[in-house]
Amino acid sequence: MRVHRSFIVNLDRIDTIERSRIIFGKTYIPVSDQYKDKFQEYLDKNF
């Protein structure tokens, strides 16, 4: 799923979600405002 203009993430590999960031081990990926609604919608349906 695209979460930022520069990032597409595999949703099965997400370790933690903090504020507007996704954490994979030591890698932090921002969730931009443009994609935040779709990402939140996915989280609400699946978790």
C-alpha cells in the first residue's frame, strides 16, 4: 500500500505504527497526509 509519495509498504511486515510513522525494525517510514485516510481505513477494517 502506498503511504507516502516515496514509499510503498508491505502491510504484513509492519512492526509498529506510531503517530504518523510506520516502523520496520530500525526503519521509520512517514505516512503522508495525502495517504493517511486510506491507511487508517485499512487499519480500521483489519485490526
